[in-house]
Amino acid sequence: MHNSDEFRIPIGPQHPALKEPESFSVALKGEKIMGVDIRLGYNHRGIEKAAEERTYVQDIYLIERVCGICSHAHSTCFIQAVEEIAKLAVPKRAQYIRTLIAELERIHSHLLWLGVAGHEIGFDTLLMYSWRDREVVMDILAILTGNRVNYGMNTIGGVRRDISPDQVQQILKAVDTLEERTKYYIEVATEETTIIKRLSGVGVVSYDDALRLDAVGPTARASGVRRDVRADDPYAAYGELDFNVITDDHCDVYGRTVVRVKELMESYKIIRQVLKKLPDGPISVRMPRIIPAGEALSRYEAPRGEDVHYVQANGTDKPARVKIRAPTLANVQVVKHMLKDRYLADMPIVIAAIDPCFSCTDRLIAIKEPDSESANIFTWPALHKYSIDWYKNKGIDFTQLNKKLEERLKP
Amino acid sequence: MLEFLFKVIVFPGIFFLSAFGLFVEYFDRKLYARLQNRIGPPWFQPVADLIKLLAKEDVIPREANRNMFMMAPVFALTSVITAFLYIPLWKQNSLFSFNGDILVVLYLLTIPTLAFFIGGWYSTSLYARIGSVRSLTQLFAYEVPLFMGILSSALLADSWSLKDITIFYAKHNWLWLVNLLGFAIALVSFLGKLEKAPFDIPEAETEVVAGCFTEYSGRLFALLRLTLDIEMVVGSALLAAVFFPFGLSLPPLLGFLLFIAKVLFIISLISLLRTILARLRIDQMISFCWKYMVPLALLQILVNLFLKGVIL
């Protein structure tokens, strides 16, 4: 720490408040936040590139692993784009099952978020309770799909598993339990004094700012922006279902909590309708192995906000380009705005309030030159040279070996 | 002389205190877990943790002030153990007693916080420094209501000696009931001293990792953990002596069990508060202490002055 009264502390890449590695460098004056620098890229896995190397069917399972929590969101979003290019008519029953899994996923994601939010404000009891109840929906997902996460339910042209009447009863029973518990959480979150003290007035984003900074999902809806892909541009079975888009005008973390717990209630409503209306018929159509050339953009309301996938096909069995815009990328810009003039103690909950999923977000990795504060980014030859020098300093020299290799490779 | 040494070192001194402290940690953790619908740790978990930490290497940051860093936990531990010697446990007299010992106990209980501050500050880690500044800031908020709450009871007894206070309340059977408001204030302030939720601001892990303790490891961290456990016992024993001064002339075994019950009752209140409340922000904590706790403590003092002047 130097002597001026402003100093920087690193929150991340490794920090107890963050569930994934991401770097927030916070300039502090006492407890007050003067500025935040956000660096993404610690979780870059090259999924978009890898998707180009695999066939469409393999890509379903790859893209499902973009995110551990909204896995169904990503795979559905991708598949919708491919189905649009291939002009496949997905059977009604498959649409409904996709919707069902999507809403169950939203429930599990929102309950998980509620627990994380509780932990960030030092209220571990909420974490333990909501994660205990989350097990109910996880069990249902495991019964329906065989997996707790990364369900593997989707396939191009439909879904892979059907739902039996027996399972319908199980889901209805679970939804009843969850609804009762959620009512209790709504009560806790909206009436407990210490929770309200920690949440209200924190991380404020006005309606105009939410539009200007392009917030999505519950973050935007908590600022009064009525934006929900399920209602604006219905996909799967949402067009035939009746539900409300929850908005709130608190514009702060408290509002985001309210939006999420109320969305849980909407999800139960949707699930009941889906199970009631579930049409008979096949659950998938046969997909062609080769997808005709074309391109499509697909939107999907993931638990965290609008997920966008762009797929370009070139008439082979592999996509030419897959572009994923995860909701966190849209929301992470807002975090900087939210933290302005707040206290350090608000930092974890403000970050958590957008329900960040950084591994979905990371699309590139930027390697900076060491020991430099500037944003100098390595060029590829410079990085190559740097690695050779680094090993030379350690006493490992590959130059001789490289020469030998080159000689041997000579024709 | 031998008997005296036994009393200080074995029972009810250091050994008993450490064992009871570890048991209280278990009790607190288990209750906290059960209230949260978890199973919780087995009974030997605190002991196992302590042994594990004692067996581990001490890592001292290169930048840290070595002496200060190593001495802080020792200071903290010795001061809480010393404080215990002046508290009447299951008899009307304590091991040592003189007029004014209640103040000495209160100040001895302040030393750990200062030691944590020094240890955290000299470890030079940024998180530890923020944590130590926070724990010192917090000290200024909870110390006043804590002193006022505890001393209001002494005021009624008209003595600064813990021994005389217990004798006074033994004489006036149900008079301790008027101090219940003072007890509530002292208990809540005591949460700040123990750095437990909702006042665990200095070691809020999602903000400043482990606060003052961030850089501590191995034996030194074991000492700090033990200090916190013992502080919990000593604080609860002090609250029990001042606010629940009944049943002190029971036969030894019964009296001992009653003492344990009193301490565990106070610990369960602490666990309960920890379960149902979220962590406050430091500014909210300070305004809460000065806006609500201090006026309430003043009210308790007024009531006690009135009682003393008019009725007794």
C-alpha cells in the first residue's frame, strides 16, 4: 500500500466472493469505491472455434457445456438456429418438453442465485435453505433427463426423451412443494430487515441507463424495462402459454431479487400449463446429416437474460461459424456503472446481482506483457519469442532440438 | 501454592478453558448447522482442526513485521485467559478479586481486538489491512453500548467488583430481572466483539477474504482460533455472572452444571442471531450502535439509577 489515501485491491481472479475466475481491480478510498477495472478472459475455452471442427450433432453437446447452469438455454438456442437453416418442423410435443425443461432450469438457476445472493451478504441460512429446496427441482430434472445439469435432452429436430404420465404427476407434486417454499422466500426477501438494508438502494441502474447500457434479463426488468424474449419473440411453446413478464421499479439489487423470486412463481404457472396442454405425437423428426448453406440468428430467454446464437452453415455437416453472446456479456458493462460511489461491502452483492456466468461470457483471452500497466497486448511472434526466452532463463533450450527437427523434416 | 497453580493452569484455568472453548465452538457450529437444516460437524471437529493447524507450517509474509505478526496472537490469547480468572463462575467469589475488576475484565477483553488489528495491520496484506481497520472502527461502535450495558448492572449493585455484584444480587433475589434490557444490549454488542454475524464485517469473507486473519496460518492461526473460542466462553461467562447471578450458592456439582447451562444458553442466543440475520455494512453497524443501542443503554442506566435512589 502506498501513501496516498487511494489504493487498489484485487477482487479476483481468485477470491471467495467469485465463483469463477474474473478480475475486478477496485480503486478504494477508505471503504468507498472510486473506480473498477473489469478484466474478462480467464475462462476462455475456445468453444466457438471447437464448434467449427465438429459435426452439428457433436456441437449440441459441446454447446450445452458453454454453461453449467443454463445448459439447456445454450443448446436450445443453438438448435433453434440450426433448425431454422434446415427448415425442420419441430413436433409440438417436443416444443412443449423443451419449454418444460427450460422452466425447470430457470427455477433451479433462480434458486441457486437466491442462495448465492444470501451468501454474498453474509446470510448463509438463506443459502442453505434455498439450495436444499433446489434439490427438489434437480431431482425432477434427473428423473426427466437422467442428468442434474447438462441434460442432453435436445437434439436437432426435437428432444431425445419422452415424458410419461407418471412423471407428470411427480413434476406437479414437486412444483406444489416448490411453490409453497417460494412463497416463504418472497416473504423473507421482502420483509427481513437486514436483507432489505443490504439490498435496497444498492447497485442502482435507472430505466434510461438500463436501456443505454443494454442490460438484459432480470437486471433490465428490475429497472422497469419490459424485455423478455419469451413474450417479445416467442419460441418453443411460449406463444401458446399465458404468463406475465415481471418488472419492478426499484432499479436496485432489491428489485432484482424481487423480480427473480416472482419469476419463480411465473415458472410454476408455465409448468402447470405445459403439463396440462402437453400434446400427443412424436417427439422428434429426422434431421438431415448435411445442413444446407445459410445463416440464422436465434434468441432465447435464459435465466440470466437474453442469449443470442448465430450459426452460419456452408452445406456440410459442420457449421462454418458459431457465435454465442451470453447474457452476462451484456450485463457485465452495467456492473461498473452500478458500483459507482458504493462501498466495498456492496461489491460482492452487486456483482452477484447480475447473476454472472463468466465462463459463458469469455470469448477471447488477452495476454498482456508482464510488468506493464498499459494495455499492450502481445503479438503472436512476440509471444512466441517471449516463451522461448522464458524457457531459456529456466535453463531449457530448444534451439538445438528445433534445428535438428528442421533438418530431419527437410525433404 | 500447588493448589493455586492447579487452579490457574488446570481447573478452572487454561486447560479447562481451552477444552470448554473447543466444546463451545462445536456447540455453536452444530446448533448453527441444525438451524440451517444441515447436519453439522462431529463433536471432535474443533479439536481436529486445532491439531491440524498446530501441525502445519507457519507462513509469515516477507513484507510483514515478524515480531508484531507473531506476538499479536499470543497477546490476544493471554489477555482472554487472564480475564477469565476474575469472573465468578459457579461460586460467589472468583479466583482473584478486587474492587474494580469488572473494568479490568472489560479492558482485557478489548485487547484481543487490538491484537487482531495489530496482527492484521503488520501482515501488510491489503485484505488484512482493510479488515483490521474495520475491526477497529467496529470497536468504537460496540464498545460503548457494551460497557454501558454491563456497567448498568454494576451500578445497581453499587460496586465495581464482580464478586460484590454477585453477592448483591444473591441478596436481592429477583432484582436481576430489571437488567434484561442491559443483557440484550450487551449480548448484541458482544456479537460485534466476537465478529459474528450480523457484525462479522471485519472478516466478511466475500469482501475481504478473512480480514485480519488473511495471512495467518499454522500455529499462529491455531492460537487465533483458540482465542476466539475462549473469548466466546469468557464473554458468555461474564454476561452470565453479571446478568444471571442466581444459583451461585448451590452445591459444587450442581452449580457447575448450572454455569455450563448459562453459558450454553448465551451461546445458543448468539447462534440464533447468527442464523436469522444478514451481515450489515460497517456504516449501518455504526449508526445502529449509536442510534439505537446507546440510547437504550442510557435508558437502562436511568432505570437502575432510579431504582437505586428510590427503592433500595
